Amino acid sequence: MANFMDRVKEQVSAGITTVTTKSRVAVDTTRLRRQLGKVEQQKQAALAQLGAWVYQEMDQRGHTDPEGLRDAVARIQALDRSLAELRQEMTGLAERAAATSWPAGGGEKPLATCRCGAPLFAGSKFCGQCGADTQELLTKAAAALCPRCDAGNSLAAKFCRSCGAALTGGRSMAPQAEPKL
């Protein structure tokens, strides 16, 4: 009985840790999305200012000041670097969330990965991170699953990289049971 209680205690502890980690990831992802939105707005505003400034300079003087142009471009490049860093941080969070599995076998293996880096599971129509339509990615991923062990393989593979089973044209379907007579 004590062994059973120890296992229950471990499962509860693992569940609490998982929920805590996943909720932190969700909060951090929301924060990063807000920051991304703000920086993207700043970049759009900087691009609009640059365009207006160039137009005004060309209209009034017939040329632009190269130093002023360099400064404006440098500000926009700094915003681009900030955007790249935020996107990289979001990718890291998505990887962290994917690496944290739910306890007691509840963790489903992802079939594919979205362009943004988020894991995609069977039945998903849209990415939970970026909202992209994922049906085409999942269809291709399902076509590359081994019918014997469900390992992912390239579409060009003829044999499974995990178990060596022959991959035929119908590999997107689960192996069918023999009919009972």
C-alpha cells in the first residue's frame, strides 16, 4: 500500500510540476506576443517616417542626406534584431513546452512541427502558437509515418528508419487487422 501511495505522490508531484511549467510557458508566450506586436508597430512607424522623410527631402531638395538615411536605417535594423530575438525566444518556449510531457502517459507525440516551431498533433487544424493552417503539414507528416511503429520518416524513404519495416504507398493509414472468419 505504501508503494502505491508513493507512486500516487510522484504522479501528483509530476503533474503539478508539468502544469506549473506549462502555465509559465503560456504566460511568457503571451508576454512575448505582446512585445512582438509593439516592436512590429514601432518598425512600421519607423518605416513610414523614413518614407515620409525621403519623400519630403526629394520633393524639396531633390536629394536626401546620406547621414540621416543611415541613422533611420540603423534604427529599423535595431528593431529587426529585436524582432528576431523575440521570435527566437518564442521558439525556445515552444520547445520547452513540447519537451514537458503530461504525466501518466497523457503526452501525445507530435506528428510534425509548425513553421514557428510549435508541435503539431493529430487532429489539429491550426497551430496553437501562431494560428497557421496546419492541415497540409499534418497530411505530409502522416504520410511519412511507419505503419508498424509510427516513427516519422521522410516521404522518399522506402524503409522505416526506426524498425526497418517496408514503407509502401499506403503508409498514411494504420495497419489493418486481419478479417475474422
